[in-house]
Amino acid sequence: MRIWHREVTPQSLERAADGGFAQRIGIRIAEIGADYLCATLRVTPDLHQPYGILHGGVSAALAETAGSLAASLCVDPERFMCLGQELNANHLRPVSEGVITATARPFHIGHRSQVWGIEIRDQESRLTCVSRLTMAVVPHRASAP
């Protein structure tokens, strides 16, 4: 069952975010399925912490980007916007190089809030980070009284 309010492509999502933080660190939208969204990131030394492994904040940014984009596709963008309320990230395996993939799937899609689970895996499909993202669904400023 499709959960999206509107049809989009990975390319159209990337164009909408042109010049933003996600694009600056190299996050790409890889796939949009019936009930999930995947984003990828190439791990480079620029994204490492001092021990030569991916900085945990980068994993959190990837998770929040995937979950936030997915959440925004579940609402009417003329009436509502989704804003992050809480992000939890558990780092399970270090990554030093290669491409990691975040897959966001909903736990709950409500009228006022959404909760998303995001798994980040390395190129060998090993789980490197799990996250839970809570989003507030609020009236879009353009439609607020």
C-alpha cells in the first residue's frame, strides 16, 4: 500500500533541496518505494571524527534527512509541514569508507505526529546505525490564520 500523499522522484526531491545541508555533505535520494524512502551517502575523510571513522552526527543527519523527507511526502504540502521533534540514534558498527544507505519506514503516520524508524547499512548490508525520528505535523505557515 502506498503511503505517499503525492508522487515524486528521487531527482525531484534532490532538486527541491538544491544547495541545502544534505546536498552539501553528499546525501542523495536513492529510491522511493511504496512505504519507504532510501538515501545514500559516500563516507569520506571529510566526514570522519578524529579516530578515522564516520562522525555519529553525520549518521544522525542522514537518518533525519531520510525520515524528514519521507514524512513530508505523507502530508499535503499546501496545508502542512513536518518538523523534527526528537531523534534517537544508536551507532552499532563503525564505518570508515564506502557508501551507506538509510532506509526510512513509518511506525506511525498520524494527523499531528509521525514516528519513523531508520536503518543505516553499509555496502555489505551490515547494520551500522538505527534511529527513531518523531515528527510534528503542523499547519503550513502560508495556511495558518
